[in-house]
Amino acid sequence: MGRLDGKVAVITGGNSGMGLATARLFAREGAKVVITGRDQATLDTAVQSIGHGADAVRSDMSVMSDIDALREHVAKKHGHLDIIFANAGGGRPNLFEYMSEEEFDFTVDTNFKGTYFTVQKLQPLMTSGGSIILNTSTLSTQGRPYVSVYSATKAAIRSLARSLTAELTEKGIRVNAMAPGHIDTDQARKVGLSEEMIEQTKIQVHAQIPMHRSGTVDEIATAVLFLASDDSAYVTGTELCVDGGWAQI
């Protein structure tokens, strides 16, 4: 038997990276998985990769009508929801003095607004015993150049996890945050960093991480599974850092 047998899980941004790895693991553990993403072709490929009857909804979490459509899909197909992994996010890095309003709005809308309203719209479908996991970042507690807006949105999501814990505990719903450190994904390429810049960043960051390496998407997935399952039945309001010790010492 799997740890998520019979559970219904929504994973935003589940078509790549950490979201996809988590969707695969959830499906293997018995969950009925619904993933979201902006690109239909990538979603189709991801659904085939996940298997186990997973399905996908093309959705931009910064667009309210897309969140409404996701809720309608889950309600119509499954009738209820047990797990939300609010994973979708991104940003447009820039130095503080050069940050444009368009870059600011994109990052805030994608990360904080999208996370906030995804949970707000989906939570009424959740049953007692449900689990909400919000994707934050160890950058929310570190001062780094180029990511002032991104880091601020992740700090806001960490604060949101605390507030939602206070509001939803009486409904039997646990809320936790999961803070990845430096993880091997394509996110750096998506925001326009060159291969040379990516490698230079790895060298610098690995020297700061006690374990001297990046994390893997599968290591993130197992952490999210812990927070989603009954293994963490007495855990709520916390932030689990999966960062090789980077932000801890």
C-alpha cells in the first residue's frame, strides 16, 4: 500500500522540475494527481511520464480565471481534494536599482498572488486531514543580489503558511512550507542565465553549502511526500528546509 492511497493531490507547476518529480512520487504512492502548467505540450509529456491516471490542466496561476477553471476541473472530476502542493513560481531577477515595474509585477503575481489565490480557491474542496504545502525558498532568509523581489515573495509565502495554519487547523487541515535550497532544475535557464553563469554560480554556491553540492528534484519530492502524508500528522505551521545546510549555519 502507498502512503497516499486514495488521496487527490493538486500540484501546480507539476510539468517540470520539482513539481514533476513530486507528481511522479505521489502517483507511485497511490495518489490521483492533477498537475498544472502554462505549456500544453509540456503538460502532455509530463502526464505520460507520471502515469497512474494523472491528468493536467493548462493554467497560469497568476490569472484568476485560470485558477477558477482548475477548481472547477477538480470539483467535477474528483469532488474533493486532499493535498495541495503550491509549487508554481518563478521570477525575473535584476538588481534593485534596475528592477522595472513589469518585472516586479510578474514575480509578485506569479509567486505570491498565484499561491495565495490558488489555495483560497481550492481549500473549500479539502477534507479534514488535508495537507497544504507551500513552496518557499531558503532565499527568503538570505540577502543575495538580483533576487530582492523573488526573495520577498518567498518570505511572504512563509508568513502565509503561519497565518493559514491559524485559520485552517480547526478544519483539520495542516499547512506547512517547504524551502528548497540550490536544486538542479532548469529554472536558471528559464530566466535567461547562460551556461557559463550557471556553472559559475554552482561553484560559488557549492563552496557555501556544507554538503558541497546541489540538491536533486527527487530529494525535494521525498520531503514534500513527508509533509503531504500522515507521517507528518503532528506537523503544521513549520518550514522544512531542504538545502544541504546552506541557510542553516
